[in-house]
Amino acid sequence: MMSLWAHIALPHLAMNPLFAQQTYELPGDIVIGAPDWILPTLVVGVGCTLLVVWNYASSRRDRWSILGAVLKLAAIALLAVCMLQPMRRGQRPRPRANLLPIVIDDSRSMNLANPGKSETWHGQIKTLIGDPQRWPTQLGQTFDVRTYAFDSRLRELDSADDLVATGDDSRLSQSLSELSQRLAERPVAGVILMSDGNDTQKISEVNDWSSLGFPVYPILPAESPAIHDLRIVDTSVRQTNFETSPITLNATLAAVGMSQRVATIQLREDLTGRVVAEKTHVLGEDDENQTVSFQFRPDESGLQFYRVVAFSEADRDVVSGAISASGQVESGAGISSESTLLNNSKIVAVHRDSGPYRVLYLSGRANWEYKFLNRALASDAEVQLVGLLRIAKKEAKFSFRDRGVSDTNPLFQGVADDPDAAEQYDEPVIIRLGVKESEELSKGFPKTADELFAYHAIILDDIEPDFFTQDQMLLIRQFVSARGGGLLMLGGQESFDGKRFADTPLGALSPFYEATSPQHKPSEFGLSISREGLLQPWMRLRETEVAETERLREMPAFQSVNSVGSLKPGAMQLATVTTPESDTLPALAAQRFGKGRSAAMPIADFWRWSMRRSEKSADDPEQAWRQIVRWLVSEVPRRVQMECKDQQDTNGSVAISVNVLDDSFLGVDNATVSLTITPPSGEPLLLRADASGDAAGVYACDYWPRDPGAYRVNASVDAPDGSLIGRAESGWTKQKGGAEYDRLAINRELLNQIAQQSGGKVIDADSVESFISRLPSDKIPQTEYWVYPIWHRPWIMMLAIACLCTEWGLRRWRGLA
């Protein structure tokens, strides 16, 4: 009974404040349970000691007498200690009052193993937590253990069999933050983390891990996998108006453990798997980014998908066998020298805008420019050129035996009763070329926004500002600034005409200020491209700067250049001409103007290049015209535009945004936007985009892709009256494995940072059990005192009795008793 009371009642007494006040603490967590007996015990103990010493001092003094005295004094000391009730006190976690979550990474990257070995870090974890006889059982006796798994989301784990390691994300920071929020009001002793430390959210560097509210104990494998891997880090697509290479695709490579090996990079059509281009590259040092570029021209316009595949020459046969009909590289198709093949390919979406682009060309007088421009654009199926050519400023009056001469053209007499509706003799004579309908531009240059905004670009050639009304010039300005169209002003006798031109809206659109010098006399002007111009692909006709310089040297000289002022702020001077006196004059400049762009070419006889071209560069003038026009229309907005933005750093969804504009290119708020999404496999899905509150005419919809591959979305927009406003096409790609294989080696730096900032420590897998046994209690929220009664032990009483009996036996043996 006494022993049972000691184990049950004493711990509760030790936690009682009254009990704490009745005890006396000694160093080493020793507590005197009966401090009131200290003085009596000292008095009795000293008295008994003196009696023993006096008794033995009066008897024979030999070694046996001294041994007997020591044994009796030891028995007296043990009995005195029992009277003081000494106890040892400490703290321990309150059983199952504290949470101890075990968080396990269940993503694909946990399946990596050393070459020639089958056990992965994922397999070791299943062995650790799956054996009930090992440390999880020991933990469960002290803590409330809860097991979680995470990849793209955090979930509770029922058993080790639920670990499959197939996740395409490792959202480490998000999972720890979510766990911190879930357990914010609960006592958490710590978190045991089993992960490779590769966070696919790319935001771990800025996290403050000390704000989690609990220590994190990452467990790392005793033997890290030896990594041999070639991966595609990133891809980028740049579309230019440079005809010889309109699409430039850059693939960034990185390798680990494969230095100086020869790698092959292939560009394939994703749908058919056909190899478009192939290059070889010598790999550099570990994790050194290297870029390989492909320049190609798609056979068709619109949205197309390509796949970039990289592999070492030693794995050519393995990768060839692993590539499916769609071009996807599958892991496990053969024995590879790499740790994984899942990061050896990336799908790329190439969206080459398709026309038709409509360009309105207006010339103040008949010249050769329209002929060569029209001939150049005739080979571009995406561009339609519509021409307005003024062949006379006024119609000539003829009178043959008439009694009087009328201001109205005789051809229109009797046709219209309203004289204002008939052609007047003082109006310019304009011919229309390339119109689609008989009524198109029948009244000359457009006077309304609906008519002018149907075009994507305007080219003004040798036309004076007086040709336009003030409303028409303001309409041209609105066409560039609000509609986002392109404007090109060419030189000529009527162009850039001093202050009269600069004070008009056309002068505001020009990248040049008002000319301060008289017109240049005819001379030989040699063209050269500026440094800014060489950086613009649409300005170049050769692939290298040396070849471009040679081409300009052989190019025929021009003889007529308009005088213009200095360059406006923000404008770029792309080309210059040089006089025989080595004076440099502007030849081409461009600027952004509102939503659109404007350019000015003071050269008045650009057609002379086509007239005097050499046979070996016969297509250069036409190519130059096509690239200039393509630049004018390349960024012109359409009535229906769609954008797909991957939100992998938030919730893994794709944000689809559709911008709808009316005839005046203002937002339409009550349109019906229908989306047809075609996944890599399966039936098309029909969705509806709802109006967004961000801006007028913007409609938004979120889509969560599941399968890796190429996704295509088509938007159809109807007006409130049911008429079709327009259609748009876009798409995106979802990579197999995502960012999971951007890094294969265990990120020990991040795991050490998490442990240090949160107050934990990194644990090796081999020392897990010893760590559990010595898990520090000073960081555990819920603890309790434990008391161990030292005096209430049978061995103390037995030792005292043994000392007394031995002393009594010695005395009888020596004849002292």
C-alpha cells in the first residue's frame, strides 16, 4: 500500500503549490519531503554518532572495531535520510496531451535511388513508419501522433500503404503554413518532417520559419542518391518579323554528374512526334545553365504545340524507345544512365497570330511605291492591302457647247436630287484598289471610327495635312492611341511640310519635331541601320551583323530625303542616311503612341531600291516591306483577345481571360463568352466566362488541368442581340512532373534553415530512435512534474538492516557483545 500511494499521490502532491511550499529543494532536482524533521534528525543523528564513537573508543581499537563503527554509522545515516523523505523531482510531457505531427513528402521526386539499388527515400520512409514495433509506437505512448502527407495539398494519412509518391508538386512551405494554421490553438511538441526539401513553389527563400510556432525536425536519409541527370530548366519563345526565322525557341539546359558529355536536343511536333530540328551540345559543369536555340518557321499559323527533348548520346536508344507517338518521354522504358527521364522534355505552345491583317495605304500622288508594296504583300496570305491613290487634286472642268458650266460633275446630274451628294469638280480624284466590297471607301478616306477601325495599320505616302479634315486627323490619332493601330508616314513632296504639318494631329503622331532646316537638295544618300535598329529583328534582312553591313554597302543610294527635326523623347532612331559630305540624316524612327505605334520614313523614293536591285538580292526590297508591315500590325489588338495564365504558385489553376471590344474598341459588358477547352485526352469541355470586375469588357474563368500535355481553348463571343462579335484561340501546357524535377538532390540547405529558424534540428535516419528517446522536454508545451521517492525503497531498508546485522556479528565474533 505504501508503494502504491507513493506512485499515485506523490506526483499530484508535487504539482500542488502547498506541497511545493512544504518541501526543500537541493541541487540536482533533489527535494526534501519533510523539511520540518531536519533539525530533529540532525540532533538524533549527532547524538547517536557520538554514542557510537564513545562506545567504540572505550573498547579495543583494531581494524575490526573501526569497521563495525563505520557500519553502524552508515545504518544511522540511512535511517536519518529516510526520516527526511528525500525525493527526486523532474518534468515530463503529459501523456498524449501534446501533438507530434509527422509530415511526409508524397511527390514523385521521393522515388529516386542510387544506381544499382532499388530502395528509395520513399521506400525507407514507409519502412520507418510502417513497422509498429519501431519508434512510431514509442512516440504514440507519449504524444498524440498524427501523420500527414503532402504534394500539391496537405492531407491526413491513415496508414503507410497510402503513400504512393505520385504527386507532381512538393508544396513544402504551403503545407507547413497550413499545418501551422490548423494547429494554431493546439499544443504542438514539434513536427517531424520527411522530405527532400525541394519546394516547387519557389518561395522558400523568403519564408520566416520562426513564425510557424513549433520546432521542425527534418529527417534525412543516411545515404543520399547519387544524381546523374540532364534536365530542361526552361523554354522561351520569341516571335519576330524576321522572315528567315520568325520563331526563335530557346531551351535552357542544366546537368548534374554529366560534365563534358555530348547531349542531343530535339525539337518535335507534339501531335505527330515528327523531328523538326536536332542539335548537339557539350554539357558544362554541374548546374551550369546552357542555352540551345532553334529558329524555324511553322508550316501553318495559329496555335501549335512543340516538344523539346534532351538526352545524352548514351541514352539515345532508351529515349527513342521511351518516346510515345505524341512525343512524351516516359520513365521506366529502359535502363538509363540518368536518375530520371521525366525532366528531359517540355511542351511549348507557339501561337503565331493569323490574319487577315488589313492595311490602308493612302498616297497623295501616283508613284511607284504602291506597286512594289502591293507586289511584296501579295506573297503574304495574312496581309490584305487596300489602296487609295489620289491621281488629281481636282477634277478638270470641260464645257462643250454648254450654256453654262456647273460645279457638279455631269456624270451625277439627274442621279441625286441633293447637290451635296454629288461629286464636285473641286474634290480630289481618288481610285480604290484592293477593296472587298463596292461600297468600301466609296467616299474616300474614312470619316467614322467604325470604318477606319476595321483596319490594322495605315500607311500615308506623300500626302499633305490639308487633304484631311480636322475630324479625320483626330480620328487617325484615335486610331493609333485608342484602337492600338500602326501608322507609317512616308516621305514625299507633301510630307513633313514644316510648321503646317507639325501643328496638326499628324505632327503629334510623328516621332520627329518640326523641321528647322530647308528641304535637302537631291543627292546620293546611303542607308545605314543604327545600333537600336540592329536590335530590332524586323529591321534586319541577314542573320549576322557582318552580312547585314555587307548588304547595306551594296544597296543602291536614294536621292530624295525630307527634312525633319530632332527626335522626340521616347522615340528610337532605327536607320540613318549619309550624304556625300558625310552628314548623317534621319531615315527611319518609331515610337509608342498610346496603345499603338507610329513610325516615319523621310525617304521619298524608297521605290528606287526595287528599281535598282541586283539579281542576287532581288527579294530584299519585298522582304523589307513585308517585315515593316508585319511590325505595324504585330501588336494591334483585336475585338476578341484571350490570355491563359498558369497560376502554379497559387492553386494550380489556369486563369482564362477574354477581352471583348465593340466596333469603337470600347469594352462590351453584356456579351456572352463561351469557352471550349480541349484537354490532352477526353472530350471537349464547355464553360462560360463571367464578367470580371477588373475592367470593362473583361471576362474571366478558372480551369484546373489534371493530365499533363497540351490544352487548347477556343472562345466564341456573341453580342447581346445574338450576333457574333468574334472568336479567339489560345492554349497552355502542363508538364509531366511540373517543377518537381527541377532539382533532384536533397536540399539540405533549406531543411537546415527550416530546422534552425523554427528551433528544431536535422536528424539522420539512422539515429531516429535515439532522438525520440531523448526528445527534449523543455520545448514541449504541456508537461507535468514527476516525483521519485528515494527513501521509500526496499533496498535502503535492507541495506540499513544489513549494516546493523553485520556490525552485531562482528561484535559477537570479537567478544564485544
